[in-house]
Amino acid sequence: TIAVPVIESYPETAFVFIGSLMTLVFGVLNLIVAVIVDTFAENRSKDVGSRAQEMEVQELEEKSILKKIFHKIDEDGSGALSFDELESGAK
């Protein structure tokens, strides 16, 4: 490359070439890390959305089960549970 003969002739130019090389290396490394971080952030956002949807489905299932239980406990069919109905249903 052109850097070696120039550095041999003018040793003070080594600082310029080394600085340029380090800037280039860290720039490329920064781009690689940015791509990796962006990929993981995107996967995490998809995972959070998926988890929220699963929790909503689970909540609906649990509400349905509770509704059936409360409907069985409601002895007079009023649609509201009295304390006595709740107490007898717990036994």
C-alpha cells in the first residue's frame, strides 16, 4: 500500500495514517453493532406485542371461566351475587 513507503520516508505521517485507520475500523465496527442492536430491538418489540396478545387471550379465557362459575353460584338467577350465595358457593 501507499502508507508504508510514506511512513518510512516521513515517520511523522504515521500518526495521520494510524488515526485514519483507527477511525475507519471503529466506524465499520459501529455500523456492525448498530445493525445487531437494531435487529435485537426489532425482535424484542415483536416479542412484546406477541406476549401482550397472548395475555389478552388468556384474560378472556379466565373471564369466561369466572363468568361460568359465578353463573352457577347465582342461585336466584338475578345476575348479581349476594354474600350468602358467594359464601355457599365457596363451600
